[in-house]
Amino acid sequence: MLHGRAPPRALRFTLDGMQPLTEDQIRESFVNTTRGEAERLPMPGLHEVLWDDREYLGWHDAKAPQRAYLTVWQDERPVSFALRASESRIRSGISAMCSLCHTAQPGAQVTLFAAPRSGDAGRKGDTVGTYICADLNCSAIIRIAPPAAPMQLPPEEIVQRRITGLQERLGSFASTVLAG
């Protein structure tokens, strides 16, 4: 519970960490690829995943570095998206903010990713773009607790708020892609 309130129903699974998934469950959950494409996608090393320490599963295609994939919980089920990273990068010396974890970083550590919308809109080329941590490691970044300071929320509450915010923004991104 957060602040004495039960979490919203759609976030029930993710506030305690992501539910463990199998390769088959992930492949079946892709909403913006064909069944054949989903079958050929490279999978991350699921035996290495610390499920309780993440709000989503994100990974890159080692053979095609501009391809990436996200799996999130939406309406109590896993939903996966194929993403494509922009070829152009933010100039060095410029800061950028990840749209998911809301962490400001050097521009080279944040990338514009585009996800084809699901359904007919995606087949017609409609995409949703957003800036995301290039390494797709928002779950680790938000768990870095700030030092305790007077007149500031306790560090554990700050981290919990970051987790909640990340979940809300993931849900919004997922809903936008699914609204195709």
C-alpha cells in the first residue's frame, strides 16, 4: 500500500515487481509485430532477470542495435512492444530527460525510440515516439536512493514515488501504442 491507499488495480502486479515470464509468454504478448516476427525476435537471458527489481523488461537486439523491446504489465497481462532507436543522437554537452523514469542524464544516455502502433494504424506506419534511457535500465536508476536530508522526504519514500511514477508513465505509453 502507498500512503494508506490500495494501489490502482492495473498496477497491482508491478508495484511489487514484475511477474516472472517465460519466452513463450513474452513472444505471445507482442502487440506491434506479426506472429512470425515475434517468433524470430531475440530474447533476453531470462534466468538472469531480477523480476522484483524492475517495472518492465527491456532489451536490445545484439545483432541489430537499433532494435529494442519492452514488456510491461497492462490490464493484468504482459504486453510487449518492438521499438526502433533513432539513428541520430543528442549532441554531446546537452542534457536530456528520459520520459519514463524522469531522470536527467547526458544526452548520449537518452535515445528517441519509436514503437509502431498496434493494429491497422501500425501497419500503415503510424508510430509513437518517446525518449527513453538508451540502456533501458530505468528500473535500476530510479532505485538509487538520494542521501537523507532535512526537510526532504525519506529516501525510501522518494524511491517508492519514482516507482509509482515510472509505472504510470509506462501505462500511458502502453495505452498510446495500443490505441492504434
